[in-house]
Amino acid sequence: MKLGPWGINCLEMTGDNEFHNFKNIQEADVILTTPEKFDAVTRHSVKDGGLSFFSDIALVLIDEVHLLNDPRGAALEAMISRIKMLSRISDMSSTPLANVRFIAVSATIPNIEDLAEWLLVTPQGIKRFGEEMRPVQLTTKVLGYAPARNDFLFERRLQNFIFDILMQHSRGKSALIFCSTRKGAQEAAECLSKTAMNLGYSNPFIKSKQQQEKLKEASVAFSDKIIQSCILNGVGYHNGGLCLKDRNLIEGLFLNGDLQILCTTNTLAHGINLPAHTVVIKSTQYFNKEKGLYLEYERSMILQMCGRAGRPPFDDTGTVIIMTRRETVHLYENLLNGCEMVESQLLSCAIEHLNAEIVQLTVSDISLAIEWLKCSYLYVRIKKNPENYGIKRGIPCECLEKHMRDICVQKINELSEYGMIWIDVDGFLLKPSDPGKLMTKFYLKFDTMKLIVKAPESCSLEDVLHIICHSAEIAWIQLRRNEKKLLNDIHSDKEGRLRFHVLGENGKWKKRIQTREDKIFVLANDSLTGDPRVHDLSLSQDASSICSNGSRIAKCMKEYFIYKKSYKGAVSSMLLAKCLHQRLWDNSPYLLKQLTGIGMVTAKALCTAGIDSFESMAEADPRKIELVTGRKYPFGNHIKESLLSLPPKIEIKIEEAECKRQGKSKLIIMLARLPQQVSPRKHHYADMVVGSEEDNVILFHEKIRAEEFSSPYSVTVFVSCPQDGRVTVKADLVFEDFVGLDVHRKHVLSREVRSRMTQSNGNELYAPSYSLPKEIHIIDDDRNTKSKVITDAQDLGETNETLSSAPSFNLLQEEIGEDVFIPEAGETECKSKTEERIFDRIRKKSKSFPTLLSSKAMASSYQPLILKRKCPQENHFELDQSDVHVDDVVLIEEECNETSLKFRGAVETVEQDDGRFSGISNILYDGLRGNRFGQSDTSKLYDNLVNYIQAVRCKTAFPIESDPIPDRQDCHDQKEAPFCGFTSVFSFL
């Protein structure tokens, strides 16, 4: 703003600004940014010219360069190394980047020569400034105290010394007391307030009645009851747990001088400019959530706190008091005197930054990778202090060079092992792969990306959530002892709120939460219900971090699974990414929380009234909404208007079209945008995914704008459909922002199994249309297989005909190349020529028949012939060996005439050969009755059957001659003369 009147265009790039237009970056004259944000922004759109503005960089100003000694310093170091690399490219020789200048400033830094070497600064460019240059003279003191039983008790005990320190060094002027935790700041303020209140009118923090009246008046405006009581005694506290209104009131009172003592957390040292005469740092340790223990503050943090001491407009002196343990006094004395060495922090995260350089094409081979590492501050310090980086002191410089090359090659090999980059056969050229690009794009750590690469392609929602719980981005979250009871109560889920639960090795719910991954899983599930049971401030912060980082990781997983063509993993990641962003499951009853103006209380009231979806909200009357929620007019109208922020309604239809490709099915997916009275106010993006459920393959994917695609929009996909199976094709339209509006459709493709008996030349066999006599009944046996009687003549190639249940003479499966006789349909009274053909066929096939089971004597009572018909998959009648008995087929005559006596006398047992039953279904002799054939016909049939019996080795009770029955007179006296009293020989069906 200050440089605007001079015609200088400034651009701010910080974490507060989520999106940045590269056009604005190109047009900016000055960019004010943080290292992390600048690194993240420049990682995107490399191919679209995302790094083109680098050529215009002429000056890089680094404030607080001692940040290099902080874990955040790795991003700063990587950015400067990238700029140095690009400035050495020959193509940049004519640009301002070739002569880029670096200016780095710091309050206290001892090894300034190392920074100068890194930034390529000549000795003349190094400027040192002493204490005499300070606008306010600063007095520093480091006080050491005896340790307590634990770190927590030590910090609490320091509160007893703060009042005396303020009385000695503050001199009635403003003071800031930095505490490591929010609760610590609150307790310190309460302790000081009680001490001051006990002094009555001698309260050193109240100078006048006028000040006291202002504090009384201001205390009424605070919503926090503890602050109200502390403010009256001239003491307040400030932390992130206060609401915005209370924080603004506290800051105003302190800046105006009405509030003399302010206890706060270290975040105030970075964000808000609240200078004071005296700064007291109560304990130099803080609780590190990632490691679960107390650690010393970073040096940069201590210096930031000390920088708040001294107010140039009001004071000419300032005082800094550091309260620490006795054994660490010398460390902070060296720090304040400028004796703390600044080391590099790049080695621990070198693999992530090296991958980013390969993705941005600034590093394209091994030599450039080594050159990039030499451009870092790490290369300077590893030569000066190798012990700090795991190298023995005294190693020759050549060995250090080799060690640096080994570090670089090791990192590259790790990236190649997990598919982040591509290396040529010689191991020299480097190219980025899609997983490596995603890792850079979403700013993920390498350990997290390894989990994603190892994830199964058929990931479910629960699997994706488990991967997020084990990610390195939220590894700092720890399970505290005092949190276990609340987490166990939430996980018990007596109300059935949670969608997923922590499972043990036996697959059952865990009764106790035991690890930090379990805690993260429970907090994520609790947040996604829409109505979390967690109200603790610390747990709420953890849940917020889980959802924000988890959404980013899930988006990366979505693009990775799309790259792998994994349908289930991609859809699951899409859904979870936006669910974590909105903190709602897609089936939550509080979906209306996504609309502007609806909070948890309003959403619950609407849900109770049955308004729990966008459709029911659109149909609801505005006055009913106001009545249900207890709000005044025109609240209902505003809520109805907020529906305009939703994307338009879209329908999906799947139609099957004719396909000429063999083995393929053609599907047409249609997208149609439904007409709306008012167009949406915002642009909405959606992912259209078409996939095969059985194969878990993405058949089509496209990202569309819901308001702008040409409706109707059609997509054609070809699906391979197996001959004996089915394929389920699903089409999903998943919106990026809103939960509960996605569209899902599915279509099942299947091919009926058509069993056809074909000849060797491919001709189809048709069953003859003979009809059975009325004495014969066929019963379908479906005990082992489903009854699948073919009734559709088209399935067998017949046109407008119904299959008859008449017998077929296909006794066994035809051998290849064997001629097949197909009898034509006709009358049941067959002619002799036809009969001869039939029995010739029987004789020919009988040679291969095994010995049959013996039959019992036939009953003389009249019963119709009963046959069992099996219906297996081949769709023809077949007899099951386990169900076949010789009594299954019984031939009965109505009248016992002479011919029938001949036939009946021929009843004989048929032995089984080798204990095996032949594969023939039934023997059926049609036409034995005298009223169906003439006497001559009957005699001829008898002759043929006797010959057949001889062929199948059936034993007889009378001697068989060469011409055993010349005129058949002897058969009348042979009661044991065999005939066809055996079953399951002829397979007519």
C-alpha cells in the first residue's frame, strides 16, 4: 500500500492467500512471501510458465536469515539454491537473474562468513552492526533455576518467581510474559492477579483511578469470565483459545497502556506487533507434540521473543529476562551475545526438495543434482562442521566431496525405487514421473508418498482413511494420557454415530485407544459425523489439522489412482477428500451446514423438522424454516437464496448400443443438465468417472465444469464382456466442493450361456419332434441343478417352433468326423424302413456299451411309464448315476396277448460290468403295443431287439441259435425268455 503511489505493484503471497494468479505474479514488481509459500507456488504449472518470472528476479531480500537454523529453514535454503542454479544457466545470461543480488539480515549471527560464502558475497559486502546501532538499548539477563521432578512441575514452579522479577526489572512499565502453553499463560495471569489483589490499594499494576475505571468498563465486554476477573487487577492473557472479540479488546488495552501485564504464548511474538518495556520468557522449553516430550525452543523463536522488548517511541531502554535451567544458562548467554552457530537443516528433507527440482526440470541428470546440492548452505557447513552431519572430523576434502555425491545418488535411488522419477540405463539422465509430480504438487513428504504407492488399488473409504492416519504430515499428533477416557467413550459409539471403528487383530472393535494412529482415526470419524463430541481445545485443534492435511493427502491419492486407472481407489479418494474438507460424510443428516448462514444449531433444528437435504430445503417454505429455527424474517428467504451457490442438477443415463466389435459391448453415457430458473453464482467442477467394478479399471475420466459443458453430453466406451460372466459398469459424477450431490449410476452387462451341440462341420443338431405316448411321463429332476428347460426355440436356432419332449437317438456324444443321422419329425406309426434305420443305429452304438445293472421282475399292474429328466448346464436330458435304478423304466401293456407274452418272457437280468454303470440315460422302446403296430411289425421289432440283446451280452434262459426265433412258437412255453426288461439302455432324451 505504501509503495502504490510510487507506481510499484506489490503482491503478497502467504498462507492466508490460497490461490494465486500467475498473471498477477508476472505483473508484480515486488513479491512479499514466506519461503514455504513461494516454494509451493513455484512448484505448480511449470509447463505453463510457472517459473518464467524467475528470469526477472534481480534482488532477493532475506529477513531473519538465522531462520536457516530452524526446521523451517530447509525451504528457504532450497529456494535460494534454486535461484542460484537458474542464474547459472547460459540461457539466462541476458536476463536480470544472471546478476541477481542477495541481501540477508539478522539480529545476531556469529558465522556470517559462512552465509556470505553461500550467497556469493564478497568480503566488502559483509556489514556488521553492533549494539550501538539499536534504537533502544537492550539489557538481557539469563536466570537459572534448579530442576524439578519433571518439566511440567518446573514450569509451574517458575510462576512463583515472576512477580518478584517484574517488581525488580519492570519498574511499573508494560511487560510481556511468554509461556509455552495456553493454559500456562492463563495460570500465570491468574497467579499474578491474585497476588496483586491481595495487595489491595498497593497494587503495582494499577497506577490511577482513571485506569481502574477503564478496566472495569472494558471487563464487561469480555465473554471470558476468567479474563473479566483478571482485567480488574491490571493483568490479562492472550492466546489462540480466545474468541476474536476478546483478543482485539486485549490488544487494544495493552497498546493504549491501560493494561500493564499481559501473559501470552509464543505465537504473539510472530504475528502481532505488541512491544513492551520488559519481556519475560518463562521457561525455554515447550511440549513438542510430534515427539511427545519437552524440547528447547528454537533459537529463532527465542530471538523473536526478545525482539519484543523495547518500545522506540516510548522507551529508550528494554529488558529481557530468560528463565531456564541452570545447565542451559550458557547456551542462551551465547545466543544473546551472538555466539550461536547457524547450521543447515536441509539434509533431513533433501529428498523432497531434490524431487521438486527434478519435477521443475532444473535438475535433469546426476551431475546437475550434485551441482544443486553444492549450491546449498549444507555444502558450506558440512565442510566446516562435518560432525553435525554424521561425518567424522578430519576427513580430507576429497572424501567430503565423495560423501556429498553419495548422499545425492542415495536420494535419487530412493526416488527411483518408488517410481517418483525415471533413470536411464546408465543411471545418468533423470526425468520426473507422475507420482513424483503429484508428490511435488501436493507438497507431501516422501514417507507419505511411499504409503500411497504401496496402497492397494481397490482401496475403500476406510483404507484411504487409514493411510491418512499413518501419514508423516500429522505424525506430530500424540496420544496423551488424559485424552484416553474421552476417546474411548467416543469410540464405544453407543449411539451408532461413527461410520468406521478401530479394529484389533481379531477383527473386533478395540475397547481402548492405544496409539496415536487410533486417536487420529477416532478424531477423523468423530469430525465427519457433522456433530463432533470433542469439545476440548487441544483435541479440536488436532481434529482440524487432521481434516486439513487429510483432505490434501486424499486429493493426491485421487490423482494417483486415476493415473493407475484404479476405479475403486479413485472414487474412494474423491469422496473422502471433500468429506474431510467439509467435515461431513455424504450420508450425514447435517448436510445443510454447507450452506452459508447455517450452523450446527440451525442444522439440528432443520433436521428435527425433516429438512435434512438440499431437496427438502428447496421444497420447504421460508416461513416454516424461520418457525423451525426460531429466526426472524427474512432468514428463510436468505437460506433459500443460498441454494443458488449449489451446482446445477445433472442426470446420468447409460444406454447399451449395437457393437460390431467381437467380444465388446458398446455403452453410451449421457450427461444432461436439468433446467434451472436461476443460474448458479459460482463455478463448480466435477469429476466424471466411468469404470468396471469387477476389473477395477477406469474406462473414462474427465474433469468438467458443471455449468458450462454442452448438455446433453455423451461419452462412448467399449467394454470387454466375458462369454460366461457379467460386467458391472458404473458412472459417477463427483463434485469437488459439496457433499451429498454426487450422481451414481450402474449398468450390468451379461451374456447368456447358450449350450449348443454342433457337428464337426459346425451344423446345429435339432431335437426331433416325436411325441411320447400317453403312458409315458417325464419328470424334471432339479435337485442338483436349477431347472433350466429350454423353452425359447430361438436359443437353438429354431424359428417359431416349440421343442418337443420326444426322445432323441443321440446315445453318446458324437465322435469327430462321424456321420450323424437326424430323424425327421413324423407320425408315431413309423414305417419299417425308418425302424430299420433306427435299430441299425442302436446296434452300431451298442458295441461300446458296458454291462448293465440287473432288473427286477416287472409288475403286471398297469402304471404309466415314468422317466426322470435331468437338466444340467448342457440343457439335454442325462441320467445321474447315483439316482438310476433298473426299476426306473417299466413297460406295461394293457392286454396280455400273445405278443406281449413273448415280450414279457424275455425279461432277464442284466449284469453290471466292472461295477460301472453306463452313461446312458434310459431305454425306451416305443411301439411294443399291438394296437400301435401290426403283428408283422411287432415280430420284426422283436427280431431286432433279440439281436441287440445278443450284442450287449445279455444272458438268456433259453439257448440262442444263429436264428433263434424262426417263427417264435417256442417262446410261448419259455417263461424265462428274456426281452427288454432292463432299463436305461436307450437314451432317447
